[in-house]
Amino acid sequence: ACGDPKAKPSYLIDKNLESAVKFIVRKFPAVETRNNNQQLAQLQKEKSEILKNLALYYFTFVDVMEFKDHVCELLNTVDVCQVFFDITVNFDLTKNYLDLIITYTTLMILLSRIEERKAIIGLYNYAHEMTHGASDREYPRLGQMIVDYENPLKKMMEEFVPHSKSLSDALISLQMVYPRRNLSADQWRNAQLLSLISAPSTMLNPAQSDTMPCEYLSLDAMEKWIIFGFILCHGILNSDATALNLWKLALQSSSCLALFRDEVFHIHKAAEDLFVNIRGYNKRINDIRECKEAAVSHAGSMHRERRKFLRSALKELATVLSDQPGLLGPKALFVFMALSFARDEIIWLLRHADNMPKKSADDFIDKHIAELIFYMEELRAHVRKYGPVMQRYYVQYLSGFDAVVLNELVQNLSVCPEDESIIMSSFVNTMTSLSVKQVEDGEVFDFRGMRLDWFRLQAYTSVSKASLSLADHRELGKMMNTIIFHTKMVDSLVEMLVETSDLSIFCFYSRAFEKMFQQCLELPSQSRYSIAFPLLCTHFMSCTHELCPEERHHIGDRSLSLCNMFLDEMAKQARNLITDICTEQCTLSDQLLPKHCAKTISQAVNKKSKKQTGKKGEPEREKPGVESMRKNRLVVTNLDKLHTALSELCFSINYVPNMVVWEHTFTPREYLTSHLEIRFTKSIVGMTMYNQATQEIAKPSELLTSVRAYMTVLQSIENYVQIDITRVFNNVLLQQTQHLDSHGEPTITSLYTNWYLETLLRQVSNGHIAYFPAMKAFVNLPTENELTFNAEEYSDISEMRALSELLGPYGMKFLSESLMWHISSQVAELKKLVVENVEVLTQMRTSFDKPDQMAALFKRLSSVDSVLKRMTIIGVILSFRSLAQEALRDVLSYHIPFLVSSIEDFKDHIPRETDMKV
């Protein structure tokens, strides 16, 4: 919280307290409340608030001190008992011992990095003194600890002198494990590591090792143990060549180590600074400098090659296991090794990408990282899906083999005290009682008690005066480590996945995470693996801890926002590709429109009449379809590239039906569906090419051709992704039959209705266009000012049918209602004119037989031309309405002939006297 400016306690940045804070830090850990009233006056006013708000911070530091006390006590107990440590024998005891030391070390380093530690502790204590008249009882020890651990590693080097024997023994036991794990990609390749098909004859044999839990042990953890461990017991480096070789190998592999999440520790500089003041350590300092050079020049390329190897190895493993999931039983160890190796390489890259010299930057930019993460996710999915297969296999293994072998080992023990004998017998009995029926019945297994008993037994048998010494019975230790791995395959698969493949660290490297995602989308060959990034967001909650519940919401929100962003970007990318394909297809379908054949017909007529055209050597126009003729398979068109990119991206979108992130379910396909709906709506309206200034609009038949081409492309998306494209059509096209869509935007119905009413029919009333009943169309009349459009091309029977197809019955109903509203407004105006001339009209009605009087009355009528004009307008609108209705009937008769004929039958044959509303 102190590292985050937003979460920092407000008292540290309060201007009124600035002088008090400076005074407290300067005098720390001494407490001087007398004779400093001026500097501490403000503190006196706010003491109760400070006590209340800084208590959480202060007591966290107290917890650290108490943890340190307990660790020191435990380490002293371990030394007194002369505990035997060997990672290959008493794995759990050694691993937890080393983990404890590293946790302690990193905690003290992190403590020294909190710049405000003195200010927080001092402020709280001064407030306590002012309130209660005395310092907090923990303050003297806490203040001293803060001062002592200003340089934590230097202090701990002194502290660990008595513990160096136990620690160095535990570290040197890694000589059989760490070098074997820290090999180059070529060595892995030559050993055909992780390959199931390299030796087909042994494919069904169980993957075995004397050091089962060491095979998937984190390389990152081992390097921390070795580097920090040998710094703390540095004397062994001068006397033991094995220790020195281990330490140098670890120093050459990395430039920095993770302390906690994204907090890193630059190992070479820190080690050099520590050793430079120790007499006789010139050789060690030279070793550190050589290792630093090796790490800078070779580590990046070595890890890059490892990632390259792991991509192909995990792909092979995932492919074989998806085809033969039964192999997950015997080869489970390979799966967890593969996950652990890949996880270590990804974390190494993430950590070093921001902390390496720029000259070797290429080794720290991996554009194929998505592929490696994807195959990790695929292996994780196999383990979760086929968990029961693994359970069946290992339940039989435990009861049929492990129990028998362990029983024999126990029987052959020369000395076996009663307590140890009871625990061993319980192991055998627990395993013997297992059966496949328990798996089939869905029984929940729990071997935590057995594993805890084995941990206790390791502690009992590893002390110096134990009756049964594990150091003398290594086979027992190795056998039990194997059995513990087998029990985990039955009841702890999810925990094993977290242990070997948790990548929640990405939560704290969000900028690098987003950059990797963008690189993945930009590289067409990698876009099929882009789903790996949203899937990684499901890991984030595993980095939360029950002792820090307030973090859950922060990390949960981050996981949700990142997952949402990734899925949205993937859907946008797919939508853009689909739009580009639609544009290409619309261009191709446009070439097939009748208007483009005029030139071809003209050329054919000219050839027939043997007329020589004035222009010689005029290039012959390419006919539609030429783009499909290929002379060479290697020729790749733009459409090919778009389809390839789309199929790759759609594979990713279609990879999982849904994913759960912090109790929220995400459905990738729905993101694509919603984006397609929005884009299809905009495209349809855009393809009308309506220009309000010039009153230009696309012909309905041309728009219909483009919409059909667009829909054909969208229908083909169902070949790539399991989405219901019909739902998209229904949602979009039905909205287009209304006046406004769901977003309140104008639709093609409103655009065409406005255009026909305001542009075409207005020109009719202006005398520029006339209705031609024989042609069932409106035609242009020769006038001085030529119109910008040909009325016949918008109002003939084919165009009206196309309009009916586009607008549908609801859209045509809206058009008809708009026409009728215009007629009603004209009738209203006519009524006004009738009212205005009512007296004259009444007289005329009784004077039909008096021509002279009629002529005189006629001259008295006002607005005669207006009446004729309005009647003409009504006639024109009714004529257009009849054209539209006829076109709609034709379209409906084509699409739903039986329904239309049934409705007509009702209309024609129900007796009129029957009062019936249909």
C-alpha cells in the first residue's frame, strides 16, 4: 500500500505534518516529545486520528517482527536437532525449510524498500506516547529491527553463521536436481524430452523417476534458494566446489529474481556489493562479474531457444493426449513437467523484459509467446476434463503396486519404532482399501491427512538421534515421495495445476500483458492463439490470499476488465476482417449488375456491324469472374489473405464456449455476434449512400444486391464459428423495417420514405416528373433544368419490388402510412378551400342548368389552381401507393404463397354480413 501513491496514508503527504514527520524520521528510533512542542504541535491535534488510521500499518510491521522471531527460533531448533536435509529423500521437509528461509529473506528485503517505514512507525508511536503517556510496548524492539535491517542481506549474513551447516546441506542436495533442470534446448531436444512418441514401445509404461516431485519443481524457486541461500552461508563457496558450481550456474541463468509479484532483485550488483567488503573474496567478485557477463550475453538466447523447443514439445504432447486421453494416466508426470517448464520460461521472460540492457532487446520480445501459453491452457483443459481417467489409473496404481512395495520396504526395515510403524501401517492400509468403484461412484478423495503424516514422519526420522534414520533408508524416502505424487493425481489435480502452471503474475505486468496480446493479433500466424490471453485472466484469483481479503476486489476487477478488453478486441478484429471481405464481395457482385453490361453489348454490336471505332487498341474490359482464374497456386489474392486471417482468429473465438472469471461467465462468441449486429446495421444504412445535400440515394435494386452479398458472407461465418447468424439477420433487418433502430438512428425505411416523398413525389407535383400508367412507373419530363436522377430507375416494377424486399411488410406499411398522412393533409387543405368558397359552391350546385350564371360564379371562386394542384398531388400519391402495394403483393406471393392465398381466400369468400375481424 505504501508503494501505491493512491493508497499511501494521507498523513505522510499532509503539509501540516511535514515538519513533524521529518523530525521523527531524523531522530528515529529515539523518542523526544519534550522541548519540541513547536514541531509536534500539529501532531498533538491529530493524535487520535493518527492512532486510528495508522494502527493497521503499524501492527503489520509488528507482525513482521513476530514472524522474524518465530523463524529465528525455528532455525535454532533445526540446528540443535541437527536435521538431515536432502531434497531427493525428505522432499517436503527440505523444500519447506528452504522456502521458509527465502520467504524470510525476501520479506526483510521488501521491508527495507518501504521508504516510509520509519515515518509510519514513528508517527504512530509519537501519537501513542501523547495519548497514553508511554511508547507502545513493541516499539523499542520494532525500532531496533528497522535500524538493524537497513541493509538486510548484510545483517542476515551475520545472522546465518550458525545456520550455515544445515542450509548448505539442503542447498548442496540440489546438485542432482538443479543442473539437470537447467539444460539448454539442444540437450532437451537430443534427449527427446517430453516426447510420448519418440519410443512407441514404452508409450504405455508409467513415467517414473526416483525424484518425482523434483521433476516439476519450479526452476525459479530453485534459483532463489541457491542464490539467496549461498549469499547467506557464503563461507561454503570457498570450501566446496559443488556449492560454487551450483551458485555460478544460477548466476549465469538470470539477471534478476522476483521477490514478490513484480518486485525484482538485481542479483549480480547486490552480491558484488556484499562481497566487496569481505577480505579474501576477490575470486568470488570475479566469479560474479563473469557470471553477469554470461547472463547478459547468453541467457536471453538460451531461454529463447528453450521457449522455441517447448512450443513444439507442448504442441506434440497436447495433440497426442487429445487423441489418446488414456495416456494421461501413465504420462501424468510429463504433463506437469511440461507445464512447469513452460511456466518458468514465461515468468523468466516477463521478469527480464523490463530489466535487461536494451542492446539485447530482441531476445526479450517473443511474438510467439501466445502459442506457448495456448498449449499450456490446452494441457490444463485435458487434465480438468479427463480427471476421472487419471483417478482410475492412480487408484489402481496405489492399491495394486505402491501399497505392496511400501509394505515390503517396511517389513525389511531393521529398526522400526512403534510410532513410525503405526504411521507406515496406516499408509499401507489407506492405499490397500482403494478401489475403482469409489471413482465410478463419484466419491471425493482426500489424502491430505496421509501427506501430513508423511511430513511429520520426515521430521521424526531426519533428526540426529532418530531411531529410524531416513538418511540410512533413502529408498523409503524416494518410494514415499512417489506415492505422495500418486495421491495428488487422485485428489489434488486442481492444486497441482496451480502449483505447476499458475500465471497470475501477469496481473501485475498488465502493460506487458496487453503488449503481448497486441503483438499476437498483429501476427496472422499467432492470432489463432489469442484466446490464451482471456483464459489467463482465469488464473488471477489464485494469487489472492485469505489473509489479505481486501485485495480480492481489486484483482477481480482487473481480471474482468482485461478479459473483457481482450475478447472485445478479438471480436473487433474479426468484425473488421469480415467487413473487408464483405466490401470485396459487394464490389464483385456490383460487377454483375445489368448496368455494367451496356458497354459489352455496345462492343458486340459494333463488331457485328463491322464499324471501326475511332479509338484504336482500346483495352477490352475484364469480365466478372476473371479473379477466380488462377495460373499459379502460389498467387495469393487479398481475399485469400483475409479468409486465412479470419479462419485463424475465428478458431480462437470458437475455442471455448464460455469461461468463468471471478464468478463472471464470458462467452467469446457473443462478443462477435454483438459486433456483427452493430456493423451490419451501419453497413446497410451506409450502403444506401444517402446524401441529404444533393438528395442522392442508391437504387433499391443495387442496395438489395449489396445486402445479399453482405448476408452471403455473414452466413459463411457459421463455417468458422458456432454462432446463430440468422439471429443477427432477424435483429438487424427487422429493425430496418422500423422508422428508427434500437439506438435511435435512422433506418433504410425512414431514408427511402423521406426520399420518395420529399424528392421523387415533390418533383412530380412540380411538373418535372409524370406518372406513366402503361409502364407502371414515373418518368422524367423534358425540362430546362435536368434532374440529377432518372425517376424510372427508382419507380419501375423491379425497383419497387426490390424496395419491398428491403423494407418488408412493416417498412412498406410505414411508407403507406406516410403517404396517407400526406393525402390527409391535402384533404384537410381542400376542406379549408371548400369552407372558404362554401357560399359560391352552394349557389353553383343549384345553377348547373344556367351556363351564364355558372360562368359568373366560377369567376368568384378563389384558389382554383390550388384545388387542381392538390387533387393532382393526391392522385400522384395514390398512384405511387398502388405501385408500392402491388410490388409488396408480388414479393409476398413469391416468399409466402400459401399464406397470401389463404388471406385472399378469407377476404374473398367470407360473407360480408358476417361481422368478423381478421
